[in-house]
Amino acid sequence: MPEFRPLFGTYLLSAAGDELARVALTVLVYARTDSPLLAALTFAIGYLPWLFGGPLLSVLADRFPRHQVLIATDAGRAVLVALMAIPGVPLWLLLALLFVVGLCAPPFEAARSALMADVLDGDRYAVATSLTGITVQLAQVGGFLAGGALLAVFSPSTALLVDAATFLLSALWLWSRLQRRPAPAGGADAPTSLWRDAAQGLRFIGQSPRLLAIVAVAWLTTGFLYAPEGIAAPLVDEIGQGVTAVGILLAANPLGLTIGGLVIARLVAPERRERLVAPLVVLSLLPVLAGGLVVVLAGPGAATFWVLVGLLFVSGLASAWTIPLNVAFVQAVPSAYRGRAFGVAASGLAGIQGIGALVSGLAAEAVDPSVVVAVAGGFGMIAVAPALMAYRRTRDPAPVAAEAEGASGA
């Protein structure tokens, strides 16, 4: 699998660099403004471009050679992030550049996901997806921790330069190692527009109860599960900890997901993984509720902080539901539609992360961040319940068939 190595390695590089920069920018904006809302906006703005341009820009992965899409977007991000690292950049321009960097993510992720499915087949794809998800979580842990550590010694500009370097290395690696494949069938020569192709991706998902159930579970759970990340800096401030604690708090969930993903991938049989999605979704949200309540009831202090970190780690363990859900989604989509379908799913996923972070920041302007965390966990379990029931019906058609037989007999 020679092409899997650059696809895997570059994704790892970019993930670590992105999280490092995310911590640096969030802390920088909160230090400048003392505003939970602006800190949350900074954290969220990397996700919001998916909501506005994700389905449209992801179509590029189905219209142009996918290796070219990967290389061009990484090279563009390297230049933009380097500009952000220039000292004294006004806050408005910094956020504008961050938004443009975010616009490069939809075509990159759509092309990478589609190319992975082209390079690997059968259970090799499932195993590779699990390995990628697990290792990227480790990269995120490293990026969050490195971001917190760097900020204790260096300026945020240093963290941004490291992020720019990861994108540049990624572009060079992909350029030197990926096979030159033509665009998928039709491609840029097809007589359709980007808008029409994006609409086809939306319709394709909308016409499939299976895909609708999968994206509903993923979007709703993610929106509530990761909403507190946007207020990590004010939450740490409420608990009375220093800037390094922001990176530790953000690293807890991905570290847990790394271990949970290993257990799912190595110790659980493929036919049982999907059946664990529903209980794991609930178990991933419950510690978020508990963590917020712990801070509310116990108050500031080092002990409170570490209990919260432990609960978020447990939430990460249960968040391994993402692995079987991702495999189920890809297996339900034919190759010619993977770029568009993935673009729609990933756009909603990233968009709802951004919206969740913004809502958390807005709420934290009025109440303590710990209250926002507790509410996110509690409301999340209620909101995702209907989607989990729909997902179960599409996963196991036996009850539907039995009902149909009963109706015909009556």
C-alpha cells in the first residue's frame, strides 16, 4: 500500500499542526479581548467554512484529479498560515485569513477520503480508516499539548509557523509519492456545474434513509459533544488554572478516542462494531454532563481540573463510535459519488462543530462556562435519541420486514 503512506502521513502532519495553531489562536484572542464569545469564534472559524462552502468545494474532488486537489490545497494553506504568523497582524485580518484557510479543507478532505477508498478495498479500507482515526487522535493530542507548552515559552506566531511548515511538508510528500490518476468519470469535462454536482450530493444523501440516519447521528452528537471545546480557555480560567492547562483539557478527549479506537479496531469483531454505536454515543455525552456538574459543585482548584480531564478522557473512550459509523457511510456510497457525499457529510459535521462552539461562547457570556458544559452534555443525549432510533432501523431491517408481513397478513 505505497500510496496509503503519504495519505496517512500527511493527514497526521496537518492534524497536529492545526491543533497546535488552534490552541495558540484561541489563547491569543482570549488574552487580547477577555471575551469567551470571541475565543469561541476563533476556535469555530476553522469549521464554519465547511458550512458555507463545504458541499460546493468538495465537488472539486470529483471533477479534478484527486492528487492535484490535495497538493494545491496544502500548498495554499502553507502560504496563508505563514501570513498569519507575521507579528502585529490585526485581529480582523487574522480571523479573515483563518476563514480562507478553512475553505481549503473541504476539497482536501473530500479528495483524501475518496482516494483512500480508491487505493484500498474491502476490510483493508476499514482497517486503514480505524488506523487513521486512531493515529490522528494521537496527533491532535500532541498538537494540543505542544500548543500549550509552546505558549508558555514562545509567541503564538511560532506555533503558526510550525503549522505552515506541516502544510508545506504535506504538499511536497503528496507531490512526490502519489500516483497521477485522471479525474473520476466525467470530471471537469462534464457538462454540469459545481452547484449542480453539489446538489446531486445532497439529493443522494437525502434519498437514502441509511445515509440520512448516519449523518444525523454524527452531526447531532458532534455538535453537543465538542461544543465545550470552543470555551476551553474561559473554562480553564474559571477553574483557576494556567495557559498550559488549555492544551491538556483539549487533549483529554482525543487521547481517550485513541485508546477507544484501538479497542474497537483490534478487539471487536466487524459485525459487532455497528451494534455498539448507540450505547457508545450515549456514553460519550454522559461524562460531559458530569464534568460540567463537577466544576459547578466543586468550584475552582487543581483537583477539580483533573477530575474534569478524567471525565473528558472517558468521553473520548466512548467516542470510538465514529469509526464504525464512518465505515458504514463509505460502504453505502458508490465511488463516483464519494467526493460529493463525503463533502456534504463532512460539511455538516464541521459546520455544526463551529455552530456548537459559537453557541457555547455566546452562552458563556451570560453564565459560567461550566454550566454551558453541563447543559451541552444533557441536551445532547436528548437530541440524539430520535436519530439513534432511525439509525437502528436502517441497520437492522428485520423489524421492518416483520411489520410488513404482519400488515399484509392483516
